[in-house]
Amino acid sequence: QVQLVESGGGLVHAGGSLRLSCAAPASIVNLYRMGWYRQAPGQQREFVATITPGTPVTNYARSVKGRFTISKDSAKNMVYLQMDNLTSEDTAVYSCTAQSLTSTTNYWGQGTQVTVSP
């Protein structure tokens, strides 16, 4: 059973920053496309960012580009999402995901709540 464990969520004022962390097995971090999705209350889950293994390639949703940065530390088996200049529209449960590049296998973490107050 693959476990992805998120941490770092919390309450922050608009304009503030948070860094989310995702701990995953080494085999996952190094071989899977790691990413973040979010789901706001009453909304569908939406893509936030991904990072492709073995490359510096990152992708971002238009709504977060320039404010969020995804990165990973392979030595620590960690993936991060640095979120700056947060707005109330960023309030959501953020989930870490690992997408296989060779199959349809997808793993998800339990999520961490991010709340941005006006």
C-alpha cells in the first residue's frame, strides 16, 4: 500500500504564504509524476501543479502560475508546494498525487486543509 502523507496546511491571511509537504516512498518520488490537486467546498477537484521525474519540467494551473512553486527533494523523498500571495480563492483541501508514466496507476494522499482569510 503506497502512502502519500501531506502536511503544512493551515490558516493564513490573504497575501501570506504556506509550504505544503508530501512524503512518499523513494520509488514513487523518483519514478512517478508528482503533483498537487485541490478541492474547494462544493467544487470539483482541480489540478494545481505537477513535476516530472528526471526532468526539471513543471506544470501549473493558470490560476496559480507565478504564485506557487512545486519542487522535490529526492534525497528526502519529499515533494513541496510553496504557495505565495495567497487569496481566499486558494482555500481548499490540497492533495498530493503520484501518477505513473507507464500505466493508469494513481496514488493520492488524504489531503491537507488550506484556509485563506480575507
